[in-house]
Amino acid sequence: MSTGSKALDRTIQQWLSDIDAGTLRLPSFQRGEAWDRRRIESLLRTIVRDLPLGITLVLQVGDREQFHSRPLATAPDTAAKVTEHLLDGQQRLTALWRSLKDNYPDRTFFVHHPLLDDDPQNDDDEIDVWSYQLWKNKSGNVMPRWTEDPERCAKRGLIPVRLLDPANGDEVNGWIEKAIHHLKPTKDQHTDVDQMFAAMEYYQERRKFLMDDVISPLRETVKHYLLPYLNLPATTPRSVALDVFINMNTNAKPLRAFDIVVAEVESATEARLQEMIDDFVESNPRLTHFGNIGDLMLQTIALHQDLEPSKSGFFSLDSQRLVDEWQETCDGLIGAIELLSHLRIWDAARLPTAIAIPVVAALLASGPKNGDGRGLIEHVARKYLWAAFYTGRYDGAAATRSYADARPLLAFAASPSKEGLDALDTQVPIFDRDVYPLPTVRTLAGADWPAKKNSLARAVLATANYFGARDFADDAPISESNVQKREYHHLFPAKLLKDAGIDPNLAMNCGLITWRTNRTIGRLDPIAYLQDRTDAAPTEQALEQRLQSHLIPASALQNAGPYPEDVTGHDLAALVRPDFDAFVTARATIIERAMQLLCAGESPTLADVIGAG
């Protein structure tokens, strides 16, 4: 959208006057000073050489400030009506203000003027800017002492930058007097009238030179230097202004929307949002397995406040409501993670899509905490999660689409009922199977390798794990404590399939097993390994049950092969392809059956899926 912005210029004198008056202030979300002395020297060097600087961004303030604000570092905190917010350019204007006011506690800045320098070793003929570190000795005197001695500074060709402050004209004459005081003749020095006159004439010439040829031209350059800026009108929407600010921010570590919300909440309520999040995570460390909790919290809060979980929504959050409803938000997010845990999903690496978490968290935060109503909401949450995993609705425009899904879900949560439950299929876009159909057996059969960031592949793996995914060798079920130790294992060996010219990396050819079992299998033909385990296990039925807990059709593996080692190329493919295709189709059929039940919000048992075949 058009903001009606204008590119303008303003003199440094006016910038400094506005800062001093308190009419130009910083939004509270701006970070503190970050420039080192080299950046400040470069800025001042650019100005005294009258070279161009980059553009600054200013937002006009209308009847009221859109953001909580503060003065620039060391600038007066006045009661004047704020007329502008400095959105971008804080570092350069703060550096300019502080160097001209000479109020850095540990550094002072000088302009080095070649016409003034008596040192033959300094042969640079261009005006430059130098700075020197300051410290105090045991007596409390500022060191090095010469920095406060005009005469010694002048001999080094150095003019304090503070003398170039347009508001500091009164000090200039006094500094020049001190700088050349040693040249002023006295009767004790010159008894001869002509010598006295010549000395006085040199003194006056030197004084005129310092004022007219050195300091005054520098002061005029600084005073009238035009600093360009982009002016956003007061009618610019808050979210647009922030978006422009973020896009223009070029710090090594740019601000995120989260940083801005943290600062805004603290300014509006004095609540420290980052500390609140840190305390929440410390009490619930398992949350960190699902990525950036701060982002998940903001998205949940936005949905709970009926806002889109995007920058525009974050910038419109009601800070006080955020604080007042903090515990509800925390409970909702904990509930969402617990629900995922019941589905045997414990980390981001195996989560099909994170977009669904804030929706479920907001849903659980909005509804009853117990009773039949809670049961209905959890049923809807399960149904929604699996639909999010399988339909691919969030593959694009995720924030907008999750908001569209969340609104009717949250309306239902406010007053859950069986009648309302039935109506959700027509109210919630993701439940519309005409628009967002569930994948077919054929589509499932072609799903990619689940170690990749592919929502369908991860949905397949999540479905397989849902029924326990017991380890092939030790019979241990998959759990929060061992899931990260498990590896993605090819059921038909990768080498066998590659030798046959078949892609081994399909979700249907994957099972999560512990590293010990995976190392045991190694390069062995898994069909031979299956027979091995069948012989070693108490019964063939016991091994079959372990495979079924991964939704693996044991018979399709048992009927595969053998594949003689001397068979290669097309001949090998002719043997392997029918067996592999039969296995993939058989497993995809079982996965599809489970998917249908899960996407209906049910909590199926293994018998519901395997027994239905």
C-alpha cells in the first residue's frame, strides 16, 4: 500500500535542535547505541568533507504517538509535544549528537586540519577526524592532559569536534584565545615598539586564521550539512511503519518483529516479556524441542486476540491483554505440546508442520479446561492437527490460512457442543475435503524421505510412530526419551534398490529404529535379517507384531526375494521392482486407513487399522 512518504533534506542544525527540544524521539523498540569509534569517526569525516550520507527514516506524529518513545542517548527528556519518531538513523544521529556535545565518557573527537598542524610527519593535506581514548588518573584528572589544553591541541592541528556544534558558538572565541595565548605579546617580552607591533600583528593574524580559515568554515559545513530523510506521514498505519523500519534496518543483527513486541510490551505495561518467556521455558524445558518458543508464543497470542499470526498481527497486539492472559497462553501452549506428545511427536525434526501448534494452543487456551467441553475441543484439536499434517494447506500463505482456520475453531471453543462439532466441517476451510482432499494411496506411496523437511513424508512417519513403533530387536516402544537416538532406516536396503535403479528414499521404505539395531543391520539384506530375527525371537508372531507397530506389512517383506548376488542391472530390477512396489502399496494402504481415522479426530488402536484389512 502507498504510504505517501516523501524524500526530504534537513540541516544538522535543525536535527540537533529537534533532538534538544524533545520533539524528535526514538520508539522504545529501538536498540541502544551500537557504533564503535571507527563508525563515529567515519560519520564525522563524511560530514566535514561535505560528502553524502545515507537516508534516515522519520515517522510524523499526529494527535498521539503510535509508539512508546524515549529521547536519544544523553538528550534531554523534555515535556514537549513529540512531533516525530526516528525509525531509522538512530546510530548516526546519536553519534552526531554525542560527539558534538562531547559527552562520551571515555572518548573525545577532533578534526585534524592540515593547515594548522606544525608536525612535518603529518603530511596529509585533507581534513580528517581522529579520536582519543580518555581516562582519569588517581587524582581524578582527565588523561591525556593535552586533550583539554587548546594550545597543545592546536599545535597538533586538532580542533575539538564540540566547537562545531551550531549551538556552541560561545566557546569558540575562548578556545581560540587559549590556543594562541602564548603568542600574545607583553611589554615584558618586547621593549621595542616595532617588535611589539609585529608580534601583535602576528597574534591577530593567527587569531583570524584560526577563526576565518579553520574553525568557521568547519562550523558552516556542519551547520548547513543536509541530512536526507524519508518522511512517513502520521496517517501511516502502525504495522506499515514497522514493516518499513524492519526492511530498512541494516544492523549486523537486525531487529525482528519479536524484538519490537518485547519492547512495546515493556513500555506499555512494564512487564518484561523476554523474562516471562524465559521463565516459562525454564519450567517447561521440553518446549525447546519444538523450535523458537518466543515465536510460537506470539503466534498463539495473536490468534487468541483474533489477529493474524504475522508481523501485521504482532504489531497490533494489545500489550495489556497479552500480560493479563499470559497464564492462559502458557497453558494453551503446554496443552498443545502435550497433545503432540500423545500423538508420539516430541520434536521439531519429526513435526510435519509447526504452523498448527499456535492454532491448537489458542484453541485449548480459549475453551473449557475440563468436562465434556474439553473432550470435544481435544477431539477437534486432533482432527485439525492431522488435517494440517496431511492436506498441505499450509504449504503457502500459512499465516493467512491458519488465521482463517483458527477463527471458527476459536468460536467453537467458546461454546463447544456436538451440534457445533458437526458444523465445523463446513466452517473450517482445512476440513473441506473438496478443496483440501486427503492424499490417496498412490500419493502416499510416492511420499518423500521423512528426514527431509517435507510435511507429507513426516506425516507418514508420524502415523507409523503413532502405534508404538517398537524396535525390531529389543522391542522397546518409541518414546520421548529415545526418539532422538533413533535413526531413519531403509526397510528394503538402500544399496539393493540403488543397484536395481530404484529410488530407496521413500517414506514407505522408512522405519525409525534405535542406533544399536541400525548398526546391527548394517549392509545385511533386511530380508535375511528378518529371517534371522524370526528365528531368534520367541515366535514369528512376536516379530510380526513389532513390524506392525510401524504399520509395516510383514508378509510383503517375507515374500520378497531372494536376490542372487550375481544378478545385476535390468535383471535385478525385474526381480526387485515387483516386490518393492507390492510392499510400498501394501504399506501405503495401511497408512491411508490409519490416516482416515486420525483425520476424523479418532484415537484408533492398531487393531482398528491392521484388523480392518
